Amino acid sequence: MNRLEVERCYQLCRDRLLAARDEHGVWRGELSSSALSTAVAAFALRRLGGAARLRAALQGEAWLVRTALADGSWGDTPVSPGNLSTTLLAWAALRGSPRAGASTAVCGAEVWVHRQAGNLGPAAVAAAVLGHYGADRTFAVPILSQCALAGILGESPACWRLVPQLPFALAVLPRATFGALGLPVVSYALPALIALGIVRQRCGPRAALNWQRPFKPAALRRLARLQPASGGFLEAVPLTGFVAMSLRAAGLGDQPTATRCAEFLLATQRADGSWPIDSNLATWLSTLGTVSLGADLPTADRPALRTWLLGQQFRQVHPYTGAAPGGWGWTDLPGAVPDADDTAGALLALPQLGSLADPELRGAAEAGLTWLLGLANRDGGTPTFCRGWGRLPFDRSCPDITAHVLRAAAVWGPAVSPALRRRLDQAVPAALRYLERSQRPDGSWLPLWFGNDAAPEHANPVYGTARVLRALSDLPQLAAAPPAWVQRGLEALLARQADDGGWGGDQGVAPSVEETALAVTALLRWPATRAVATRGVEWLVLHPEEIERPRPIGLYFASLWYYEALYPLLFATEALREWLASPDSPL
């Protein structure tokens, strides 16, 4: 490999990345089709009824039949192995379907589930689901509810005894109390808490939590307030579908909330009959694209992208999470809510679209940093959506997001007001202490919203460790003389490099463009590891076809996998550009 080959590979990636924008210069990407989303949406639309909804349900059922794996199961993406949650939901969606091949697919699913759960008895199925998710009811209760509605758990109302009751009445309390209440669902799942709690209370044994009944009208009003103009809660197909089927089963299928859910599901179905997990990740992808290209983003294209990105910052208290103004969400669609990862990403993209001294950009950045500081937990780390919801994993502080926030603070710290700079100076040491405490014994860090389904426990220490090391390299006090815990992080990432120079999600996992590029970008920032990073660059140059093969490294909700078509291109572009710009590139 020579430098010219790297330049050619980079130019190819850069040109393709620029060509992937829409007419407004925004990257919208393409999320993988999801068997889980398709099963939930098709089931919900069939139960809601109506000609258009039934046609959409049939198309979704046909897609499920076509994509069943040889062993009778379904995975979260078309390239994922089968899993219990998705297979149960697909089985439920196809029971009674008139679509050709549905009965054969149902038989295959029954055989597969029997092997996984021990038998097809309702108690065994319920125990398998609850055992998988543990104390987190965010996904377990929706899955079991769809199984109950499909008859998999036996006759009603007895079948509902196997579905835990969610305390929907608590949703009417002030939001500030939610963290202390220890709700059995994560912060972003309030619509599920309400709708699934109501259907369980109505359809289950009459003795079930009758004290909640007086709160039902107020809970339904809150549900309506949480629904965005698009009709899709969080722009998420599974969450919206679960709410829709629950309202229908509770006798509320003609309510405006249910109607808007159905409209969202119809609008987001793809031409092949499938659904993705979410509408798109436009804001997230556009900030990644802006940072990946850096100075190579055409100057003429920057004003429009700058205006668009500034327009995505939330300027008012958000009705869904109660978040203060200042943050960004993952998409420009109305179902987005502000979160720490996307806010940090936007703050890193803004300097590529103007000067740090620009009053408009500095004002947006100060609002974003203030929002992030207010989100930080007592442990010094940063969670995704809400401060203080630490009971369930997806509400806790996490290393990769905390690291992303540190990068944003390092970039903007010198430009913000003295008062805000003092707050950052206090927050950064706390965040570093959190990162040191959250480091695993082998020196790695685990991300929250990313994983690898081929790695042990489906974790992705390469993603997490690369993100943390990339952020730490921006801190002069660490970069000049890395302390022992940072050295252990570097060693952990080096230890996971494959013999061919690439990285997978963990040691022994097949390399991918996504993970190799992330590792390269991190290691290039540390002088002692640049030579190793060059071996990763060689892997990228020698495997251009892999850019066409996105891997399911993304996690959505609780262990729901997805891939994004643009991730390989985005990460490879940044890695190759950074290597070419490195002052001592070996070639």
C-alpha cells in the first residue's frame, strides 16, 4: 500500500458521501428493514382494520414470510441471526394471516420457539421473555402483550396473568418524580407504560390493580400530549405499533391517538412491505458527515447545512421528556427528543460550519453545553435523555456519550463565556473520574447504544474504547503524558486488532469497516499507536467492497439491532482523511 492508494480510497469515499445527501445537503441515510418492526406494525394495522390498513398488513406479512430464516426464526435485521423476541412477534403477526406461506412460516416459528423455550406452553414462553429482559419491562411487556392478543399465551383473560401490569397511573404524576419512583420502563417509554398498562388492566383479571382505573382518563390525555404531529412516538415504529394495538384492544381504537398511530405506520412502510425501526437519523448522520469531511465539505454547501442544523436545536421545554431548551435530537422529524449524544454531535459539527467567534454559533453552543451540564448525573457521567433515571441500563450514564460530551467541551471551552467555562472546568474532572471508574478490568469501555451480535454478551468494547480514547486525546493534560488508566485503554484497543489489521467488535470477531475505522481514528491521535493505526488503514484500502456491507452494530430500545447504510462510509471517510492529514503518516 502506498499513499496514493489511500488518497484514491479517500476520494472515492468522500465523493460517495457527498453524493449521499438530499437536495438540501442533509444526510438522511437508510436504516435496515426490521422484522420486529414489520411484525409489530402489521399486527397493529390488522387489528385496527380498514381497507388501507389491511392491505399494508398483508404486505408486511408477505415480507415476513419471504425473510424467515432457514431455521424458522427471524433476526432484527436481514443479516442478523434469529432471536426469541423477534421470532415471537413475527409468529404472532402471521397467526391467522391469509397470506400464502404464512401457515408454513408459523410452523417453522413454533418449532424454533419450542427449542428455545423448552415447550410452547404459555408459562414457558412468558418465562423465556421475562428471563431475557430481567427487571426492565420496557420491551418484555410489549412482546408478551402482542403474544397475548394473538392467542399465544392462551385464552383471555387468563392469559394476561402472564403479562406484568405496568403502573400507568404513575404517568399522571409530575415528571420530576419519575426518577425517584423507579418505574419499570426506561424514560423514553412512557407511551408504552400508559397504553400497555391500560390494556392489561382492562383485559386482564378484574382484580388487577383496580386502583388505577380512576387515573385512566388523565393517563390517556398525557399519552395524547406525548404524541408528535407525525403520529409516531419517537418516530419509532415498534413503540407506535405497540401503542396502537393496545388502544384497539382496550376499546379505544377509534380515538385520535390510535388513528394518528395508524397514519404514521402507513406513511413509514417501505415499498417492499417492511418497516425500519425509526424514520431516519438525519441529524445524527448529518453531524457525523460534517465532522467526517472536515475541511473537505464544500464551502458553498455550508451555509444551508448550518441553517438547517441550527434549526434543529430545541428552543423550548420538550413536551415528551420535559427537557430544558438547548439540546438536539437524532432527526428533524417531530418525534425526536433532545439527547446527549446528538447534542454533542451537533456541537462538534458547528465549528465546521463557521467560526467559534461567530455570535450565532457561540450562542447555540452555549445553550447546548448548558443543557448537557444540566443532564450530567451525580457520578460525573452523562446519560442519554434524563438525569437521575439510573435504575435501568438505558437510563444510566455511559462512557461513550460522556466521552462525546468531553469532546464538545474541549472544542468550545475556550470560546464560551467565563461563567460557562468555569462550569466546564468543574464538570470535566468529574467526567474523567467517571470514565476511570467505568473502565473494565481489561482496560476497555462498553458503549450503551451500540454492540456487536457476534461478540461475547453482544457487547462492543472496540466501539466504546475507540470513542473514549478519541475524546481523551483532545485533552492536553492527558495527551501529553497519558496516565496509567489511559494506557490500559490503548492497550485494550490494540489487543483487539485482528491479524489482518482490522477490528471487529471484540477480539476474535470478524473485522468491519465501522469498527476498523473507529479504531483507526482513535489511535491516530496518540503518537505511540499511529503505526498500528496505519495497519487498519491498509485493511480499509484493501476491503473497499466492505463499505457496501453495513453491519448491525446499532442498538435501539433494549437489544434491538439495526444497521445504517451510511455508517461504513461515514466512519471510513473520517479515518482516511485523518490519516492523510497526520503529520507523520508512515507512507
